[in-house]
Amino acid sequence: MGAAPLLSVRDLRTYFDEEGQTARAVDGVSFDLARGETLGIVGESGSGKTVTNLSILRLVPAPPGRIVGGQILFDGRDLLSLSDSDLRKVRGKRIGMIFQDPMTSLNPFMRISRQLMEVTELHLGHSRAEAFEHAVKMLELVGIPDARRRARGYPHELSGGMRQRVMIAMALSCRPELIIADEPTTALDVTIQAQILDLIRQLKADTGTSVILITHDLGVVAGMTDRLIVMYAGKVFESGSTVEIFARPANPYTRGLLLSVPDVTAMDRGDLYQIRGLPPDVAHLPPGCPFAPRCDRAEARCRETAPPMVQVAPGHFSLCHFADEVYAAPAGQPVMSGSR
Amino acid sequence: MSAPLLAIEDLKVHFDLGGGTLWDRATGGSPVRQIVKAVDGVSLQIQPGETLGLVGESGCGKSTLGRALLRLVDITSGRVQFGGTDLAALSGRALRAERRHMQMIFQDPYASLDPRMTIGQIIAEPIETFRIASGPEKEKRVAELMATVGLSERFINRYPHEFSGGQQQRIGIARALAADPDFIVADEPISALDVSIQAQIINLMEHLQQQRRLTYLFISHDLRAVRHTSDRVAVMYLGRIVELADARAVYADPLMPYTKALISAVPLPDPAIESRRHRIVLKGDVPSPINPPSGCAFHPRCPYAIDACGRETPSLVEIKPQHFAACIRISPQHPYIDAPA
């Protein structure tokens, strides 16, 4: 990568204090995002994927949450050291957000037009009339039929897919350089999901904006992202190009996730591969590798010492004592202890 | 083919939303009486020991159909023959007696478990209700059920909130098994769970099916999970079955334009396939079941619709052996539509 990244997250740590315990929800996360790039963040509940992105926007509820360390360099400036008023000039203007449930992120008592107009009146200094015209234009852009009439309506009058389009219109209003979409299609049917993903893909091609797509669905990241990070227990377990990670996963956890998705083209209907045990409770992590209790490859040292971040190929990293071995293993099957 | 475990004939479940009275007109309510035809003429047979997958978008009536089979919602008309008994005609004590043989696994395991009961009490409840066992015999059955679903017996006095989603779903499954049913309706049993836990629950359900010769109606919007678990798949759209066939045939050779679109919308975990995949993106949302479109309810979204689709209501026809579809543009002689209209 020649040019400076648009976003550079360095050793981010976000902890939550709950009942006298400290949960390290995000524990030393680092990644870069280039201009025009789409990065996928994959993980299960408790992996820290959502808290990472709330931290980028400094939206972590405090207390109980606090960002205890790291840097979030957006276009060279550390968002963590900005004043609140400077931060507000970035949030919603240069960084747009799309959340999972549009009904809870839209104000039910406010006309749709008004919610879009607020954004551009604040950030672009639009007059009322300008802001309304801009709102209608944005709604048309995201494919809302009869946008001028719909703009005067309220969120409850729209279907789930249409509400998500309104959220996207709002996120795009100021032509942001970065869009963070947190499970944007999880609440939607597959047919509507296909529409929304198509829309994000097309808008990205038209505007060149960078996207961070947070999801638990490996199918969604496969078709949408250039690069991928896989999170577990607040840490980055694997990062690299999407194509490379799907073809040669270098971490037993990534491998397990990929194997546990049912294959619609498969002929046999034997048992699915299953990762045993439960997602981790980040307030009570075991010593050593947090995935060790569920891992097929784990040995004594995994339960004692924290694993290193290993570069298995240029730009492809895995947090595992056996990263090189897992990387070299044939794709499409788990890597077991003593399999060498 | 052997006698079906469950035979559903022209089942209808309609919900009356009211409206149309003088009062409604005077107070700004609906000027006409609104009826939601959630299930509107479904006929199906489910064979003993099979898993029938039921897929469709939200609002298509799949959950209502599942609930109607257990008589958890009132049936408007039609018959549900379960081992020779018409459930639609039963009530009171006779219905409760039949319910012993049919149970449900719910989407949200936590919401379906009484928060003030211990795990042991929750699993024991059906055993007591149906007077299957009592005293030490009951305790033994509860312990066995917990072991069967992979829960440690030492959790027996704990409460549902102390468990993760996957463990709560195991508790829900143990309760469903407690009365030793023949038929289980699983309504989105994995969609609230983490990816790594989904595979565990799917495997558990399949093992239980083999051990206990269970028959499942597996309702899900997750087409990947349905493909894996089901022998046959029924596709539902606005209250009707529009395609029904062997699971492999539905996925490899879908006949209905709607089924094709559904399957092509499933994102595949393979960047190489995704990058060169032709996807049929449907326009618009699922129409309201209050005022479904005339003729074929799918015609406003269908890329292959012709004028006649808005007039004629298609019926489910056997297009290929054991492969049924409801579309006026296809027939056994011409199973494929040539070109978009």
C-alpha cells in the first residue's frame, strides 16, 4: 500500500467494568483501511467487533465502557484526542453509520425528510429548502420509489428493507469518506438483503467511499469485501485478503467457522463440522489462547502462553502458535492435534 | 409410499383485523373489513421420519402454518390428519391428549422458557402434565434428557438466564422431547444463535431424529440450514405453497421464478463463486397479505410475469416426478420458462 491509509486503528483497547470485573471487550486491535477499500469484520457475539466500531466513533457507553488505550488515526488525525465539537464534525459528515435495526436508529416521531435534513443542515449548512431537495435526491439515489411523497412520511410506514434504505441515504448524505455498516442486513430477508448489498456495492463503485462491513455471515463478506479481519475474544485472530483467507485460512478458529456453514451445493448430508463449546466470556478468559478450550489443534502451550501474531504470507496474519502449520494444511478440513 | 404421519388438506388460517363497521368509518378506522389470509389453502403430507423444510420470506405465513399444525392458532377451515385423527375437529381434553405427540422448538429460546422455573422443573413439566412418570422415575427421565441434549446434570437447579443462547436452545429441545413426541415443529431454531453454535444445534437435532425416529417440520429463512437438514422442501409465498420437492431438486433445479430468486440471493461463503455469480435481485418487498395481488401473488415482482399471471391463480401441479410448482407459465410438457416477459 503506497498511499497513507484513510483509517489506521493502532492497538485499540476498550474495557468494560462490570460487577467489579474488567471485561477486555477490545484488547489490542490494529488494522488499516485504504481509501476505496471494503474491510469485513467477522466474529460471534462477544468477539468485540461491534465495540471496535463504536470505539472508532467514540460511541461506547461510558460508564461502564472506557477506551483505555490506542490510536484511531482517521486521515492522519487521532479521533481519540479530538475535542467533542471537532469529533462531531467528523461523525455523520466524514464517517457515516448504518446500524442493524433501522427502527431503533430512526426517530419514530420525526418525518423521514426531517431526519435527513438535520444531517445536512448541521454539516453542510443547507437551508431548509436545500436540505429538503437534497433529502429527496438521496432517497431517490437509494431506490425509494415515489421519494418526494415518502419523504413526508414516518419510518413506521415503511418496510424493513425501505427503512434500511433510509438509513443508508442518511449515512451517505454528506458524501462520507468512510461508511461503517454494522450487520446492515441481519434483520432482513435474503431477497431484501440481496437488494441492500447490491445497493451498497453500486454506491461504493459510484462514490469511491471506503466501507467497514461488520457481520457474522461469512457469505456476505465473501461477496462484498476486499480484506477481512476475524475477531475472537476482543482480539484479531486472522487478517488478510478475503480471497486468501477463504482459500487458505491460517487460524483454527477461521477454519472452524468456514467449515460449520452448511454448503447448499453439497450432496452428502453428514454431520456438519462443529466448533465445540461456547463463545468466550471476555470477563473470564482462560490463560493462554482464548480459543484453546474449543480448538482441535490446541496443545499444552496454547493453554499456557498467549499466541503470537504470525505473518504466514505477505499481508496475511494469524494469531496462533501453529499458524504456519494451519496455513499449510489442506483447505476444507479441520487441523487436529497430532495430525502431523 | 407409507401412510403419512401428517396429512394437511386445504388448510386455511385467516385473521380478522376488524374494520368495516359504522364505528370504524366514523373514527377513521378501516372502511372495509380486513382479513389477513396468513395460510390460504395449503395441502401437504409429511412422512414419518422425514424432515420437511419450510422456507419463505417474513410474512409469508410459514410460522402460522407451523403453529396451526399444533393447533396453537385457530384453524379457519381445512383438515389436519395426524395419525388418523383430524386435529382441526378436536378440542379440550382430546386435543391436549394429542399434543403429547407433537411439540415445538422456538426461535427465541429464552423467551420460550419460564424465567422463574429451574431447568429441572422446565423439563419435568411435560412429564407431569401428561402423567408419564413421577417421583424418582421422573427425576431419572429429566437427567436422561439433559444428557441427551448435552447439558450437565449439575445444572438441574439453575435458571434459564444463567445459560447462553445455545444452551437455552438445548433446554428447549429437552423440554420438547420430554413427552416423547413423534412430530416436532422447529420454528427458526437456530436463527438467534451464533454461527459456531448453529452447527452444534443442527447436528444435535439430526442425531435425535435418528435415535428417536422423529419427524420434523423445519421452518427457517436460512436456506443453507434448510438444505442441510431437510429431505423435502416446501417454498411458501403469501399463504400458499408455491414449490415442493426433494431438497436436492429444489436447490439444484428450482422451477418457480420465486424459488430461483430466493436461492440465488443466498450469499455463498466463497469469494471466487461470489465474484462471478449471476444474482436475480427481486424488486420490491413482500406484498401485504391483507390485500394480496390478484392472480399469482408473486406476479408484481416476477421477471417472467405475463398479463395472464395477474388474472389466473395457479395451483400446485406436479411438473416433474415428485416436484410440484404453482406457476401458469410452466407445465410437465414445458417445465422451464424460456425468457423474461
